[in-house]
Amino acid sequence: MLTRLLAMFTAIVLLAVLLMLVVFAVSSRQAQIDSRVNALKVQAYDIAYLASAGASGALDTFWGFGASATRQMMERKLRSVYEDYAAYCLVVDRTGRVTSYFSQVIAQHSELASHLDAQDITRTLALVLQGEEVILQTSGLSGPMFTVAVPWKQGGSVVGAVYIQTAAQTIQASYASIWRQAGLAALLAFLVAAALAIYYTRRLVVPLGNMAASAKLMARGLPAAPAEQTGFRELDELASSFNHMSRQIQDTEQTRRAFIANLSHELRSPMTSIQGFVQGLLDRTVPEADREQTLRIVLDETKRLNHLVSGLLTLSRMEAPEHQLKKERFNLCELVRRVVIIRIQAIEDKGIKVDTDFEQEDMFALADREQIERVLINLLDNAIRFTPTRGRITLAVRGLNRRTLQVTVSDNGLGISPHDAPHIFDRFYKAEQSHSPGEGVGLGLAICRAILERHGHSIRLLDTGEGASFQFTLDRFDEKNGRAHAADSAR
């Protein structure tokens, strides 16, 4: 992946540099051509000015004795045009008299000699003598040719013409050094850009490769190193999410292993007891007087197994995404009373006092009545199990707001230690197991949480300082706005 990205970035950088170089070359060439043509035009008008200043209408007088100073200036100007632009120049008047400075240029520049066309020159001069300014670019054997022709005037009348022609090679030579400098600058820009691309590509790709390697380890169930921060916001967010996922997977794996270990233990204990007692009955090692008690123990163990399997099935059903809740309107206070009646025998056996604290006698909820009854039974069973003889249990129902009801189940029993508090809703977790007098399997609170989460609510342990207190919420069915609240809950 690193090699492919580096190749891609390098190709992009190279393409960008070449494009920049081409644009620069074209614009530089055109700017140089425009500058040279304008310079030739200025030179042509200077020559025309000297011709008009030194002659009275014909070149005869210009080359006469009286015009020697102007003639010398003209010669210097013509030679300067030759030396600076490698161009030849013709100066012609209406009488046909011609003076030129091009024999040396023609001899040294074969391109100009091959392109020299008397008819083209004659046609161009004819246009200029009519007062027009001519600037031409024509194609030669090895490139474009540039022609500048301007009229020279006296008294507002055209009396002659100045004709200058040069080849493109002279212009190319003038910006060859610019080409070299541009090439060196492009090469330097490419090297710097390529180095930066390599550096940042490695910073981008290496962390991704490490995360991929860690993901493979996690897929095999092995511990993986956390992703490192890189300084790039998007990669840091990805690394943070990856590390969170890694921790979640590790926690899930630990939970899975603990679940399997706990389930194996919970299943093995009653099955071992049943197997031992049944084997004793078959071998007749159990005295006849103890047979009934033994059979009761076997019955209790089968009930325990049945309770365990039922709890697992309930928990699995609650966590299944396809499970549909049967929400209905019911009196939550009446349901609490019913649950207390269902467990009245266990309550009376321990002499526990149960208080109900309702904000109103009738408070209606919108939920799956059967599942909420299971939640209340599980919480009440826990309270009974951990509340001492002649202890106290309180079940309270309050209206949290117009849309929500709040249920609290409290006792004055053993309570839950801070060490156990974060884990009490985990499957098979038993708080203070060494002090647990009951036969719970550690699924009751996990089932409560699963049921309430399916309802879009939660359950939590309150820090009361005495005993244990659990609190959960439900959707409230408002008699005045029942339809609206029911629709909101369904959504």
C-alpha cells in the first residue's frame, strides 16, 4: 500500500511540475516574442524618424554630404539592430532608392537567406507606403519568422518605409537561459514535493498498516497494541475509535469467557448433585429413610436448572433484535401490588415488612406488561433474598414528568459494596457471594437491564448508604394526551 501511494503521489507531483513548466514555457515564450516584436517596432520607428529627419523626401539627399551626422546615426542604428536582434533592415523611399544592412546577417543566418522572398518584401513595402503598419509572423523551415514594417513620413505624407525581419532562433536564444533556470526550479520543486509526499505518506500509511495488523490479531482473539496518535485529526479520530473498539472487543471477549465459565459452573453444580443422588438411589446406598429427602434435593436441583435455562432463554430473547414488545396501557401501581401478592409467602416466611409508596393510587404506564412484571419480580426477589428477617422493603412509584414514570425498589439488607457495584448487571455476577444466603444464578439484574433497554429506558443502582436501592423508568400513559404519548413511545 505504501509503495502504491508513493508512486501515485510522485506521479501527481511530477505531472503538476511538468504542467507548471509547460505553462511557464508557453507564457514565457509568448511574452518574449511580444517583447521582441515591440522592441523591433520601436527600432523601426526610430529608423523611420532618422530617415525623415535627414532627408527631404528622397534618400539621395540623406546620403549627401550635408547629412553626414544623421547618416552616421543611421548606420549605428542599423548596425545596432543587426547586433542586438540578428535582423536585416531595409529603408526605401518612394523613388525606389533602397539602403539596407543585411548582407552580413544573410551570410550568418541561413534561415533568413532561405526565407528571403523579394515578392513578399515588395508586397509588404507597397502596403507600408500606403500608410499601413505591418507586423507578420510566418513559418520558416525551422520555426517562425517575424517581420515589422512601418512608414516614415514628412509633412504628414508617407515618403518611405522601414522593413525589419528576424528569425525565431534569435528569440529562442534570448530565453534559453530562462528555460534552464525554470528547469532547475522545476526539478528542485519536484524533489522537495516528492520528499514531503514520502514523509507524509509514511505518516499516513504506517499507522493504518499497524491498525490492520492489530485488527488481524484481534480477529484471532489475541491482544493487540493500541493505535498511536499521529497529529492528523482524521487519523487521530480513527485511532481513538479503533482503540475504543479494541477495548470493547477485549471486554466482550472477557465477558464471553467469564459467561462460559460461569454457565459451565452453574450447570455443572446441579447436574453433579442430581447425578450423585440418582446414582445413590440406584445403587441403594441411600438409606430408605433418606430417600424422600434425597428426591426433594433432586427436585430442587432440577428446578434450579429449569430456572437457569429459563433465565438464559429470557435474556437471549430480550437481546434478540427481532423480538417485538407488546406495549399496552396498564396500571403500574396495581401491577406492583400484584407482584407483592405473588411473593407474599416468601415475604411472610422472613417476617419482612413491605411498604408501597405511590404518588397517586392509579398511575398508568405504556409498556410490555408481562416483561415489566418480570422486572418487578426479579427486583423483589433480590430484595427478599438479601433483606434480613423482619427487615423492610419499599416499592415506590413517582411521576418524573408528564412523559415518564419512575419506580424504586429499596431494602435495608446487606447492600452492595463499591467493588461489586459496576458489575451487578453482568450475567452470572453475584455480589458478595460469600454472604449470599440465596440460590440465585446471577441473571436477574441482567434480564432487568435487557428488558428496560428494549423499552428505551434504563435501570441503575442508587447510592443510599443503607441496603440496596434500584430505580428504573418507564413511558407514562397520560389520560389527557394518551394517543400522543402512545405514538411517541411507539416511535
